[in-house]
Amino acid sequence: MTYSSGGAEPTSTPVSASPPAVRASGPRPLLWLLLVVSLACNVVSSTAGYTWLGIGAGLGALASGTALIAHHYRHRRS
């Protein structure tokens, strides 16, 4: 049995066989890795009492976090 909605037939759009375009990831994976390593290094060095290493690791975490936020706002979809 064929059912009809009584309206116009919907138009079909051709389906592409190719996969959708993948966005280039750029520096994001490296920035995430730097953030995680810097945070871990900061925790270990602060616990062990290495103040200067902790300060450097904290600055590295701050810089990579800032770069991730800037990258997000620069490349977000509108």
C-alpha cells in the first residue's frame, strides 16, 4: 500500500559518498599535553619543595591554558 500526505513530494538532495571534511586540529593536542604535564610537574615539585621548578611549571600551565582559550575563541564557529 502507498500512503500519500497529499502535499508536494519532498525534493531529495544528492548524498555525497565522501566523508565530511575534518577540521585541522592544529596546536590543540600539543597544548593539552603541555597543560597536563605542566600541572603534574607543578603538583610534584610543590609537594617535594622545589619552589623554582614549581613556579616554572605553573607558568607553563598558565601559558598553555591561555593559549587554549585564545585558540578556542579564535576558531569557534559562529
